[in-house]
Amino acid sequence: MPTALQTATALDADWWRQAAVYQIYPRSFADANGDGIGDLKGVTSRVPYLKALGIDAVWLSPFYPSALADGGYDVDDYRDVDPKIGTLEDFDEMTAALHQARIKVIVDIVPNHSSDRHTWFLEAVAAGRGSAARERFHFREGRGAQGELPPTDWTASFGGPRWTRVADGQWYLNTFTPEQPDWNWDHPEVREDFLRTLRFWSDRGVDGFRVDVANLLVKDLPEQLPSKDELAQLDRTSGTHPLMDRDEVHEIYREWRKVFNEYDPPRFAVAEAWVETAERRAKYASPEGLGQAFSFDLLVADFEAGQFRSIIEQNLEQVRATGSTSTWVFSNHDVTRHATRYGLPPLAGRTVKQGVEWVKAGGPGAALDRQGGLRRARAATLLMLALPGSAYLYQGEELGLHEVAQIPAESRQDPSFFRGAEWDGLGRDGCRVPLPWTPQGSSFGFGAGGAHLPQPDWFAEYAASTQEEAAGSTLNLYRQALALRHELQGAEELEWQDTGNDQVLAFTRPGGWLSVTNFGNAPVQLPDGELLLASQPVHGRTLPAHTTAWLRA
């Protein structure tokens, strides 16, 4: 029989399997020093709020030194804090405060690319052709009589060429922006330096890592490179594509896993891996690798019962095959907030990124069902929090915030806006606007000196302090749901219940916990059981349209 200590250690090691993780975009969460930019002291000041919310962990988007060419995902130094956000001492104080509140700490790691201000990249540029320093990156000669053309005609993810020329005429690979040169992961010094980084933050008490674009690290760049059109025709499911999801990437994550397992409990990791098939994604969630991988399927789903059930079933089947656990997410720093997405016409199978067209049109009020979108978002979230697996929440969704579409061009910051990335419309600034904490003040309580992105006047009605006092507010719905989730959560399984209505999804969880969601436009009768919580007021035994209820059988 295991001892009580062994049992407690095993439970602590598995804390992430059904955790509620709250993503913080540090520059937009809370500003303690009044300079308009959120900081680590601001996070620390809001620990009581996070504890009251009932989350299990926070995931911090990058807080490293950065020129903000891509919102902090252009990293100058992986083992320091941006002076505009704080210091390492501030980080330690924040971590201690979160741990005191029994909240784990996850940090973003950005391994595909660095910043053009990183020490090693500056060294590479200065060292010149053929230098050892340039081997840490992907430098190539250009095409044309004088090498004046980039090595290929590839397009970067945020628009523009995928290659940037330096003064001596060579070109380097940049998957996203020129300020983000890609690392060469075939180089042993690159691999070893990232192991040092993982240990650096783990030694400071970090409990886990979110791995940015985990599928892109390893490249195969032979002398003869394919054209953009040829590249588009290559298979992305075999692990042999030259730029993404190569099988060799898992050798890297096996090395990382050895580092994670040096700690007790082992450090946790979740992969952001945009891959073509569930089988490819499962490799990142291997217990010998990162252990968990994001599923973004619900990010592109309409509020429709059949889509939700299919996605849930497919994801649960995937995790059974890997021994990992499912991940559920509706909003994050890269997508239109789901309260807004669910207030727009359904995608109905179109592959356009939901919400982009509306933002690009300037966010016309007549096209958005603001109240209906929030109603559907509340129902979707309550359903999601009943599912087995990890729930990932994004700052501000607990306030029911909508996307901020009307941001002047001169105030925008996202590189996808400036570089014309067609897939991203006007960029991702609208979900990164600083949070409203109070209904008054120059920045609605975000800080004393305004906000680095403009906040709309309607933020006042969504302020956290106002919602704390309102019984039916979205904030209080999240608090109640997360508290109940802790109380009710059992084994990682569910059983579907036949409702006789294809607009209604119902499932039970171990212990007699029942979740029922009415996706339809007409009310339906609730099954028997004690009503525990609902996303909208329930009168008698009638479940309103676009509403989720939890019951105890």
C-alpha cells in the first residue's frame, strides 16, 4: 500500500490533468506603477482576485526583455524580466504569493525564434559569413546575380518575406517577423541553452511551461529549397515536411522531459502545436515528451450541438490513446473573444478565422448580437468546465468581455496588422486591451497612468468591482462554477445521456454530476435532479434557450 506521503506526491504530480488554468497577458492585466503597462507587481496585487476566482494555475504570456515586435514573443533574454514589467525579485515575490494562494505558475517559453536583439544574434550578425555564431541560426546566400533576392519566395506568417537580409548580403530565416530570427535546433549550443533556461525557471519555483509553436523548431533546409508553391504541395502528416512538425522535434522534447523529471513533482508542459491530424498532435502529448498539447478545435466551432459533441468525442478518444488529458479553450491572446464570436453569424463550415471579418469591417454594432453572444459564451463555458480534462481560461473572459474592434491604426501594436497578414485581419490587439477593474478612472482601474491600448467606454459596465456585487454577473458565474468544479470533479470520464433532442447535449460525470446544454432557440424540460448552477436564470424545471445547467442526480 502506498504511504500517505506517496499518495500526496502522486496527486501533486498530476495537478494539471483537470486543472483550471488562467492565462495572464502581463502587459494588459494590472499596472502597479502607473506607466500604462501591466507588470508583475500588478499580478501580485491581484492574487486575492485570482484566489477568489478559484483557478488552479496561471499561465503568464512572455514577460521577458523584448522590443515588442510581436507582443513579447520576440525574446531578447530568456532568463530575465523586461524592466518595463519588473525584475527577477518581482517575479519571485509574485510566484511566492501565487503559491501561498495554492495557485501554480506556468510560463511561456518561445523556442522557435529569438529576437534580433538577442546576444547570440547580434554576435552572429557581427561575426560575418562562415562564422560559428551564424550556425546557431539559419543564414543563407540569396538568389540573383548579387544575392539580392531572398533564398526562396516563402511568405512569413505575419506577411512579407520569410527571409531578411543583413548588411554583408546574407539572409536569415524568420518564420514570423524580421525581428524574430529562427533558431537552428540542429546546433547543440541552442539545445543546451534552452535546457539551462528550463532549469533556471524551474529552480525559481515555476511549475510548468507553455511551449510556443512547439511544432516548428526543427527545419530541413538543403541546398536546393522548394518554392512557395512546391512547399504548399508537400505532405504535412508524415513528419517529413521541411518546416513544420518534423519527427525529429520529439527528440528535443524527450531531452526536456528528462529535465522536467529532475524535479519533484515533475515540471509540467503543454504544447501549442498546430498540426494536421490528431495522431500528430498526440506525439506532443506523449508522457515521454511534453505531456499535454492544446486542442484548438472549439476555437473554430460554431455554437452548435453536433459540432460540440463531435469535437468532445474526438478529443476524449485522442487522450485515451496517449494517456494525457484533454485541453479545452475558447479564448486566448491570439483569437477573437468568444463572447463576440458567438454573437456573429455562424461560420457554417467556412475556414475563415472567426471574428476576423467583423473586426476588419470596424466592428459594426448592427452585425453583433452582443447579449446573445455573451449568453452563448456563458453556456459554452459552463459546459466546458463540466468536461474531464484541463480548462484554459483567458483573462477577461470571466468578465464577459467582448472583442475591442475599434482601435485606431496609430494605437495598434500587433505585427499582423502592420505586415498585412490576411489570416488575421486587423490583428490581435482587440483581445489584448487592458482589463477594467473599476467603472471609473483613467484606465478603469488598470493603473494610474492610462492604458497602452485604448479601452472603450463600454468597459465600465464590465468592471470587476461592479460584477463582484452583482449576483448574476459573469464573474460570479465563473466563481461559482470553478468552486463547484473542485467539489464535483472525479475520474476523467463522461457518459452521454440520450435527450431525444438533437439541440440538447447532456452527459454525466462520476458521482452523479449531470451537465445539460440547450443549444436550441426554444426552452426544454430539465431532467430530474437537484439544480446546482445554470448559465442563465432557470424557473421551475424549464431550461431556457442557449443555457447550460449542472444538476446532481
